[in-house]
Amino acid sequence: MTTALLHHAALALRLNFRSRQAIVYGYLVPLFFLLAFGSVFRASEPPLLGQMGQLLTITILGGACFGLPTGLVAERERGVWRHFRLTPVPLPALLAGTLAARVVIVALAAAMQVALAHWIYGTPWPAHSWQLAAAFLLVCAAFLGLGLVVAALARDVPAVQAIGQCLFLPMIMIGGVGVPLVVLPEWAQRLACFMPGRYAVEVLQPCFNHPYGLRHAGLSLLMLVVIGAAAALAGGRLFQWDTGQRLRPRDFGWVGAAFAGWMVAGGVAVSAGHIGPVTLVGDAAFADIDDAAVSRITFEDLPPDDGIYAPLAPAHSTRRLTPRIQELIRHLDTWAPARTDDIGQNVRNLLCVAAIADIGQELSEADIARAVFERLRVQFDEDQLRRALAWVVLQPGAGTVVIAAPELGLRGEMSPAIVRERSTWYAKKFLGRLVGTIPDTPPDPD
Amino acid sequence: MTAVCVRDLGKRYGDLVALREVSFEVTHGEIVGLLGPNGAGKTSTLECLLGLRTPDSGTIAIEGHDAVAHPAHVQGRIGAVLQTTALQDAITPREALRLFASLHGQPRTRADALLDEFSLRDKAREPFATLSGGQRQRLALALAFIPTPRVLVLDEPTAGLDPAARRDLHERIRRRRDEGCAVLLSTHDMAEAQHLCDRIVIIDGGRIIAMGTPDELLARAGAPARIRLRARPAPTPADLAALAGARACTAVDDALVIHTIDCGDTLAALARHLAQHGHAILEMHVTAPSLEDAFLHLTGKSFGPEATKR
């Protein structure tokens, strides 16, 4: 039977690629979303990396709300499933083959998006490929169950479009899938807790740009399991192989069960305070940096300390400092961006000072960088500092960056992307010295 | 062993009684036709037999196996052509046959052999959407033969086919019958039933009205032959109705139609009557009684526009 099911799934794939409509919905629409997101978020740093979870969720959602049920209902209308019923292979097994084929179809579309985002916009590859694959399969499982429910509710192919849009559009607009949760009003964020789309984004996105991938996405993973299990159970029970079959009143209990998964997830999320956008970076990410993560960082690619980029002066202790540097050191003692509740962000902000001076080609840029290093060592204990610097290196796109610091006497407003790049270089230079990999430059003799 | 044995089959759809106490048998090496107008219960009967519907009452045995309690036991024994079955537009006959061969646990060579047997080799790589009606029905029949069935169930297999394709399909069905296959087909085409089937089960309103060979049914019904006549000057219907053997005479357009139970006597009497009264024959047709006439006699109603429009 396994051979038969593989044959069925492979043929389903081949037929999909012969259908113009399937190509448009399955691949051109995801491409359109990629280009639309690219036109809006290409200036973010790194470009589009923070939106890849949303993009992939839209693709899976499209496959679940439209692709899967359209195919199933069209085959049902033609009597293909009646014919399948006359074979010795059980229909649930054939349905599983159809779902497997759909997962492959959606996976190819998602891979296309990831690859094109990389080639067109320079979006980095996912940081955790295997975790992404696992998260992708989980999201597919959760959403394709919904697709089965849509197929059961739809009497014909046009009805699939109508019902599919009822699921697709709310999740895109106020479910944290198309429009990011962070820009939605509080009521919409609360409502989004009751939709699976946001949880899909929350498990897919960290696989792209979180140093620890899915480690902090446990709640969202659980929500998807609950939603997916309810939908798959209901979708399986409601599956109709014949156009003559109609939902009986008691079948709507199963429809209710499918959406009860949403309610349960929403209730848990709200009671757990999981309402606003999940902070994928910050204290939690910084705090979780361990020695293994630090040991993976290499230091060979750094520019020289006395070069043009990211210069670093020798230690200050035995040198006479200019009044300007002395004043900057005093200001750094009380500089507000380095005194927030978020240790990781404080370190990142201080590194930005060195970066701004470097980019602005301040006369004493190397000394300013040294002052920042000294400030970091004074303000944070060594373990904290080591992990925070590693976090900046491993997570260059995380958190926020300071791009101007006139209060410190630094001129100009810098590009966020370049500030992040230079901050990372300095973080590496400082970290290398902390862990002893880079010997610190001996102080200049007076 | 009886190939198909249906006993007291009953099926309701809500308030609608689709089948009531339907019983018949089919043996190997015969073609049995389920004949009836649309909505008579033919498809419901076949779908119960195939396990696509669960009967509310009665039993169905396929080669001695209970098809209601254990539908999986009989699936490999039955080949079926369903009335409303189409395939995906893009699938080719070769792909369809290979897919269903694998689903039935048959080797790929079985699918390729059926391509040749059903003259589909030239169309093996063509999408289903581009096949003609006859080619599609040949493919449907080829699909039905994948499990090498000893029982063949065909739901209106020639519906929508042109005469040549219909003859071709009839020939293929007869060949299977001659090979020992039990064939049960539904049709609302009287001529098809009369010429193709060894026995006919007439069904109407979910009940079996009559059952037997075509000749037996015609004899049992006592259906009249018809003599259609155009003459100048035209005789009166009353004169012709009084001829020997004639039961009635009606005017239809510019002709007269005599209904007779003894065609020979009536023709002789008609010839005499026309000669005596100086009527010149312009046109005359004699139509033997048909199953449609038998149906009319048995049920008291005509077969309906759907059945007669072909």
C-alpha cells in the first residue's frame, strides 16, 4: 500500500504543476507577496529578515485555505474520490497522501520565497534550518487541518474561495500575519491571540533570526499543536468523498471543535499575558547566551585596530586623555540609553557610540571606542558583558540601535545598517579581548 | 455460484423512498440490465451494491460474500464504471491506469496491457480533458478492469456516446460476458437494453416492476405493434379501429396509427379495406412492439422525455 500511496502523492504533485490555476495560486501569489513585502521592508536591516516568518505563514495559509480545499472539492465534484472509494486503499490513507503532496507544494513555494529573498534583497539564510523545517511542518499540519474543514464546508469550488477568504483575510489583516502585531492596536492584538496565524509567525520567525531558534517559542508551538490537532480531527471526520454528501446538523459540532482549538489557544494566551508581539530579542535572548554560543564566535575577519574601520586605541590607563574624551567618559557614566532595564540593549547602545564615532570619522574615534570598552567593563560584570557582546555578534539585527548621539558631542545621523555592522565589529573586538582570544594592545608609553 | 444476489434491498433518503424490496440475481456469463426512467432507483441500487451507499434493509452478496457487512471483501471482485465519474483534466490515460493499478495492487504491466486492450495506446499521453466521450468511456471501462473483476457494474455506460462509440462499447461488454464475467448495467435506453442485455430488470419508483428476457417481457406485457399509414383519401380512424386484431387507431399529424395485437390479421384486413374503398397508400410503416411499449403497459405511464429524446 505504501507504494500505491507514494504513487498517488507523486501524481498529485505532477498534476498540480500542470494546472495553470495551481501555479498562479501556489507560486505567483507567494512571489507577489514577497515582492510586496520587499518593497516595504527592503530598507530594514538585514532586509526582510524580520518578515520571513510572516511571508511563509501567508504561503502556508494560502495553501491551506485555498490550494488544498480547491483541489479536494474539484476532485470530489468530478467523482474522483468516488472512484478512489472503490479501491482497496482506505480513503484516510489517500487523504494523507494528498496532504503530503500539498505540504511539498507549499514547501517548494516557501523555499522559492526564501531563495528569492536572499538573491533579490540579500536576506540572510535562516539561522536554524532544521528547526525551520520542523516548525514549517508543524504549521502546515495545523493549517492543512483547517483546509480539510473548508473543503467539508464548501459545496463547490467557488464556495471554497468564499469560505477560505473568511479565514485568510482576518488573519492577514488583524491576525499578526500580514500586518505585524507590533503596529496593531491592543484590541487587535488581543483578537489575534484567537487566530492561529500569529502563532505560526511566532514559531517560524525565530528560526530565521533568533540565536536560539525555537527555544523560546514553546507556548506558540503548543498553541499550534492544539489548533492543528482539533482541526485535523474535525477535518478528518468531516471529509466528504461525494458531492451527494451533506453536513448533518451534528457535523457542525465538529466544525465547532475545529474552532474550539482557536478559542482554547486564545484563552491560554490571554490568561498568560501572551497578547502583544513576542519580544524575540532582549533580556531573554541575551540571558540565554551560553559558553557554547560564545565559543562558536570567530575573530579572524576583524579589521586591524589601527586601520580605517573600527579603530581601537590602546588602553587609556597610562595615557593622557584629551579634554573631549574625558568629557565623553563623564557623559557615558550617566548616558540614559545605557541605563535601561535591558542589559543586552544597554550594551548594544554603548557599542553604537563607538560605531557612530567610527562612521563619522571623529578625530578621536579610536579613543572613543576605547572609552566605550572601558565603560562596558566598569558598568557590567564580566559574565554579563561576555554574553551581551556575544548576543550582539550573534544577533546583529536584533534590538534597536542608536544612530545619533549629539548629547555626547558626536556629529551626524548614521545609517542603521552601518551602525549595526560597526557595532558588531566592536562587539567582536571587545569580546575577543574579554575571552583572551585577542591580546589587548599594550598601552602607549607616555 | 450466483455472481450477484440482491434480496429485499431498501433505501431511503430522508422522506424519499429510493428502493423498496428490490431483489434480483445475476449469474456469471450474462448481462443483466437495470432499466428504468431517471429517478427510478437504478443508481441507488448499483451504489448500494458497490458499497458507495449503505442500504437501510436487505442483503447483497457478491459471489457469496456479504457486500454490506464486509465491503472490502468484495472490492477486488467488482469492476465499476460510475455514472458521474470523471478524472482530473490534466491526467493522462497511462497515468490514470497506472495509479489505479497501484491502488489495486496490480503491476504496471497490467495498466499498459489495458491501454492496448481498450485501444487507448495512441491517447496514452493525452490529457483527459482532450479525450472524446468514447475514449473517456473506454478509459472508464479499462479502469474497471484493472482488478480483473468477475463482476462488472456499469452505470449508464453509453450515456452521451455517439452510435459508433456505443456499438464499440457494446461489443466490449459482450466480450466480457462471453469470458464469463457477470455484467450488471443500468440504462434508460430501451433499445440498448433490448439488444445488449440477456435479462432485464425493469425498475420504477424504487420497485421492481418486471424481470425476464426481452422477449419474455414483451410477451408478458402483450404490447401492441403499430401500423402507421398515410393514404389518399384518408380513411377514418373509426373504420381502421374496427379491423381484425386492431385495438385502437389514432390520428397523428397527417397519418393514422393502428395499434394491433395481431399484426398479420390486421395488415390483411387493412389491405382489403383500402382496396375496397379506393384508398391509395402513400406511406406505411410497421413497428414491432418495443420495451418502451412493454414499460407503458406494465406501469401505465410513458418512459418520460429523458428516456425518449434519443
